[in-house]
Amino acid sequence: MATETITATSGQVKKESFANTTIGRVMRYAFVRLLTLAVTVVIGIYLTILIANMGGYVDTIMRNEIRDNTTQSILANPAYRALSSEAREKLIQDKIASEERRLGLDKPFINRSFTYLVNGLTLNLGRAINMNSDSGSRQVRLILLERLPATLLLAGISDLILFFGSVFLALGLSRKYGSFFDKLTVALSPTSAAPPWFYGIFLILIFAGVLHVLPFGGLVDSPPPTTSFGYAMNVLKHLILPASSIIISSFFLSVYNWRTFFLIYSSEDYVEMARAKGLPSRDIERRYILRPTLPTIITNFALLIIGMWTGFTITETVFQWPGLGRTLFQAIGLYDTPVIVGSTIIYAYLLGITVFLLDFVYALVDPRVKVGGDNAQQ
Amino acid sequence: MNTLSKSMRELVRYPSAVIGLVTILFLLAVSAYALITIPYDEATRLWRGGEDVWYQNPKYAAPAWSNYFSDVKQPVSFAVSTKDGSMNKTVEVGAQDTATITVTHSFDYVYDEPPQELILYLDGTFQEKLPFVSVAWITPSGERIRVGDFAVDREMTFRVSQDQKLMKRLKTEDILTALFVEPKSESTEIVKGTYQLEIVAVTFEPNSDIDAEFVLHGTLYGLAGTDHYRRDLMLPLLWGTPIALTFGLLAALGTSLLTMIIAAIGSWYGGWIDELIQRITEINLVLPFLAILIMVGTFYSRSIWVILGVTILLSIFTGAIKSYRAVFMQSKVSPYIEAARAYGTTDRRIIFTYLIPRMIPLLIPALVSSVPSYVFLEASLAVLGLGDPVLPTWGKIIENAFAEGALYRGLYYWVLEPAALLMLTGLGFAMLGFALDRIFNPRLRDI
């Protein structure tokens, strides 16, 4: 770290070579940061592999996979048709043994866990044991990709409404500090103690059970509507309850937190000064309150986007929403380790990339933060 | 102590704190009641018991108080027995070792629907000669209906609605309605009033005796209703309270204390220890919390203690450690620490008696506010089917209700009762924590 600081200072002193050193400094910083994050992600994934491998489940998967593949390839190969069934069986056993040797299944688990790690890191997610994608594939990649749209739809819509709704409402409330709605939000913020599925139960009870206006769960009616417009409308109808439960469960706390945050910033001296100058309140909001709080807003937004990837396991399960969260839960119930590890890997990667990018976004939106400088180190 | 009483005095100024405190005290009282009246072994035995324990209860019965909200009054279940004296039993000794035992039970039936089932459990005591009973049903108008005459073996069950002879005698397949309407009429309206069941037994041996138990399965039961295994929901509702509170409080306490201690050690020693703690925190950020808990529940153990341990372990190294560290870094350079260092205090003494106590104002609100999330976490895991297999908990009730399609079938009480208690717990702690936060962090007080 010391060398970087020195480079940073010397960059400021020698104005002529400023561009060079800035790029050098940024590159060096990016490299160090990337390396730390990569190590973090690798350790995180390795831990997940260790946990997900309880009772040798991963080994069983691998062995089964080899058995399936070898048996199928030999049975399907016309060259071996002529062999007797005993000879063919022996051939299969030999091939399985050599394949297991090749993959290191005869070696102790510690050695093998590193093979899994490398496979995982190279996004070679492998095949599921018990789970199928709807098109019948066993590829973990395809299973996850197939469930992704449902999760992105649910998490995306509810998170976006939640995020922008609460930020803008909070901005409004921070201006009307002490008003009735302000006090109401403060009073209602403890309701966020309950998770989304909890509100989901009540919403199902009211709108599906008693009023019969919205469906109990699922993505579309069965059979689905034939026109694509009808289909979209139907999905939307199914989306209302799960999305509402996600929004309700954290809305008031989110508004409260943002409001407090904005209030702290709007009592700064420079905001008072702007008010005294008689600037219109919209300008004060945009240039004096939102601008300095932008890094925090962006961080929260980015973390929200990552959060979408894991989805809402229990909410999706309660609403039978065919998304990633429910898939993860099903995968664990079916002991389908490749799917569990697969979704963890993607989550870890996304998180790592976002954290890495955030550092640079901070430097872009906040001139006080300097990449690789002292501020960024804190 | 002075600060504590001052804080308490300040606390009662916040209505949310008072409501929260009252709620928490109520829950503590419920826990104490549950633990005292139903010991642990008894609770798990009842919760895991099958038909042999719960045969007296109807399935899917709503709580009895739901009659207050409905115009059509549903029958409430009850069970009486000669063994506990809730049925009258008189013995009249006759000639030649015979005796006549009369068992009667009168009850008011004030409901608009017939019951689901009437069951007689008869248990004869004899050497060779079986006692013989005649069962009669006496309607409010005094009409006497012969229900059956038969010899009583050891432990026999007589289901009134299934008796073929009675069907013939009453000329209907629907015996239960026939017993409760005006006899020998076409009317289907239930006659309200006092009904009587009369069992007259004749025994033929010196020490021969019979015991009877009469069970009426209505569609309502008790204060909490029953589930698909006929279990009284009162048991998991009562016992879920201490479990939820224990899990929530222990997880919150363990997490915040350990987080604080580790943050204090890291910021005091600095160097590689601090660096290590920071890195572990970053790695923990990558690990999917819920997925790991689900994996532990599925692969290793569903015991509530294992889940509690893993929860604490995964919750130590989170964002909180960074904010505590920031505060410790400030107090590390404050003059009183310098002074302590100057007269040669040990590191451990500085950390545990000088650094950490300063943080208690920050710790308490965070601790109280985090209780609901752990209570709900335990319930969430139970809803996913990963609850402790032995313990009756709120989450288990919701899981069962969902598996049995309670919302779909309109059995709302089954979901609403545990949900109400969860909400009460969550709100109680959240409201108290909220007020504490304002008291201990004066910066928030004006906002």
C-alpha cells in the first residue's frame, strides 16, 4: 500500500507525467483489488464445496455420471455391438475404472476438492443428479438459465419498485419532516421485522382464499393462454401477490432508513447555505442532497441487483414461483450438489465483480474518492 | 445502575417502547406457563403422538371461539370418561354375581349442525363372561332411541354413525343427523337442548366391570383448533413461544457479543489479526447464508442447537463488525486508554473492561432489533421443512398447514394463529429496539 501512496503523491507533484502515473496507479490498484477479490471468491466457493460435499455426495454424483456416460457411449457404439454382454460389461467396468482414475476419484477427497474448485471457477458447472430443466436437460447451466427469467422478473420488478419508490418517497418525507406521513412511516417501520413470505401468507389468504381475485401461486394458469399478450397479462396477474409481499416486507424500513439518511445530509451547512441563497428546492435536492449521497445510493442499488440472483428462496417456495430461489431449495432437498454449488459460484462471481466495479464507480461519482489513493483504502 | 434507571425512565416516554416491553413480558409469561404446565418430555411425546394420543379430537377443527363470528353455530367437540369421573357411573349389585352398571352423560347441544362423529369406547373387565350393554339416546323432548345392544369385549370401539343395525332402525344412512332432529319427522333442523346418553351394562362375574368413554367429534375444538393429526394446536402455540424466544435471544446475544469481542480484538491488536478478520468478513459476504443453513439442515442435522450454532457462526462476520471496528478505532486513541496503557494494564483488561463496555449503548439496540430476524429465520427454516424434528414450533404449524393446503381449503385459523404470535414477537422486539436506538444514539433523537 505504501508504494501506491507514494506513486499517487509523486503523480500529483510531477504534473507532466500525470496521465502516465494515474493510469499506472489505477492499473496497480485494480490489479491488487482484483487479486484480493479473486482470492476471496475462491475461498468462498471452496468453503461452499466443502459444505455441499457432506457425506460424499459430490463423489456419488461424479461416479454416477461416469457410469452413465460410459455405459451409454459403449452401448451406443456400433463397433461394440458384436461383443457378448459379459465382454461388454467388462469393457464398461474397465472404462469406468480408468475414467475414475483420470478424474482422480481414487484419490482422497482433499485432492479432489481442488478439481471441483477448478471446474467451478471455470464455470464448468457439470450435470445435475436428479434435477431436470423443463426441456429435459441435465446441464446445470441450462437448469439455472431456464429458471433465471422468472427470478429476474419477480426480484427485478419488486426490487426496482421498492428501491425507487422508497428513495423518492424518503426524499419527499425528508422535506416534510415531522408531518403526519413522516410519523406514520416511522411508526410502521417495525413491520419490516417480518420476511416477505410472512406477508405472502396474508396476501394469499385475503386475495386468493377469501376474495378469489388473484391466483394462489405459480407463474401462469394451466393451461396457459395461447396469445402472447394474454400470456403476459396472466404472468402479471400471478406476479402481483409475490411482488407485493416482497415490497411490503421491507418498504417502510427502507423509506425510514433513506429518510434518516437524507435528513442527516440536508442538515449540512452547505445545504443550509443553498437554502439561504434561495435556490429552488428541486435544485437543492438534486445538486446538494442527492449528489453527495450518490455513492451510498449506488452501493445499495448494486447490492440489490446482486441480491436478485439468489432470489427469494422462501417467498418463491410459498408462491410456487419457478425461480432460482425455489430451484436452490429443491436442489438441496434432492441432494443435487452440482446445482447448489453452481448457483453459489455464480452468486460469488457476481458479487466479486460488483464490489470491484463499485470502487471505480465511487471514484467517478465522488471526486473526493481517489482510486488507489488514501480514501479508497479506508 | 444510575444510568440504567435513567434509561428506563426515558424508555417509558416512548409509547413504542412501552408496547414492545408489554408484548415481550406477555410472551415471557406465556413461555413460563408452557414450560411449567407441559414439561419438555410430555410436550415432545404429545407432539409426536399419533391416533393413540389424540383420538379424542376431530381433524381440521377450527377453534371454538369461531362460533362468535358465525351465524351458523358449529358443534364443539368434547370427550368424557368414567375413568376421570366426568361420566356418572352407578353400580347396583344383583343376585347370582350379577351387577347392573349404569353410565350416563347429559350435555347441552346448542349448535346448528350435527357432529362429525359420536364414538363410544367401552372397556370390559371380566374372566370369561362378557358384560352386556344397552345403549340408549334420550332427546331433549324425552324420546328414547335405542342405539345398540351388544356384549362388551376388552377395549372395543363403537362408532355410532357406522352401525348398520341402527341405520335400519332409524331408516336412514345419516344417523348423526337423525339423532339430533325431531324423531320420526321429516324435519332436518337440529333440536337444541339437553341430550342424554345412557349405557346400562349387566355383568355376570364377581369382579366384572366396564369403563366407558364418550367422544363427540364436532367441527370445532378448544381454544386453538386441531391439525391433520388431530393434535391440539394449543400445544405448539404455547411451546413455540419459549423456543422462538430462546432461539431469537440466544442468536442475537451470541452474534452481537461475539461480533463485538472480535471487532475489539482486531482493532486493538491491528496488524495481521485485523487483516484476517477483514478478509474473513469479505469471504463470508460471498457465502450464501440461507443456502448454507438449508444445506446444514438437510445434510447434517436439524437439531435447533446445531442450526443456532451455524446461524451465529455465519452472522458474526458481517457488516456490523466493520462499523464496530470503526468505533473501536476511535476509542483506541482516547486519553483514558492511553492512561491505562501508561500504567501497564494488560491487553485483555483493556479490551474487556475498557473498550467493550463503552460500546454497550450501541450493542443493546442492535441486539434487541435483531431478535425478530432470528425468530423469523427459525420459522422460515421450519416452513421449508427444516425445523427441529422433535420440537413443536410455530414454523412447524405453518409448514403443516401449507402442506395440507390450509389456505386453499379455508382452514385459516391454522395459519393465522402461529402467524399472529410471530408477528407479535417480531413487532414487540422491533418496537423496543427502535426506541432503544433513539435513546442510546442521541444523534437520531431529533430526527
